[in-house]
Amino acid sequence: MAHFFDPKLESKLLTDASRCGIGFALVQEGPDGQTRLITCWSRDLNLAEARYAPVELECLGNVYAIQKCAFYIMAPPESIHRGDRQQAVVGGV
């Protein structure tokens, strides 16, 4: 079961890659010591990616995980705040 993300808790991004696909899980350790799943994703490799070397597959898995989890693991940019009013950035506009 997935849990809500808590920015106060330490997060771990677990990644893996194989000749078939790449995937990741973002987890946090709760106050009770239990590891809690926040989100997870996986995908198949395309024909070109299936020919990557193992180290390239691991890098691909890491990039994929960071892109999918950017909302959770990266602080929001300072540019979305203006004075006491917060603005949402939609589609890079």
C-alpha cells in the first residue's frame, strides 16, 4: 500500500535495471521503523536500450527514477514564490 510523502522523513530511491526493463521505488522509514512505499514505476526497454551495457542500463534507471520522482526529491524552485503570494508553474510557463 502506498503512503503519503512526508518531507520531514528521509527518503530512499531504490532503482534496478535488467535486459528486460528498468524500475524504481521511492520509500521512507516511518516513525514506527517500518519502510513505507511512496511510489514505484517500471517500464520495458525499447530495442535500442536493450543493447545498452549494464552500466548504461543502471544510469538509465537512475535518470528515469529521478525524473519521475522530481516532485518528491527536489525542492521547489524559488521562482514560484512572489512576495506573500505563491504561484503555480504549469507547463514551464
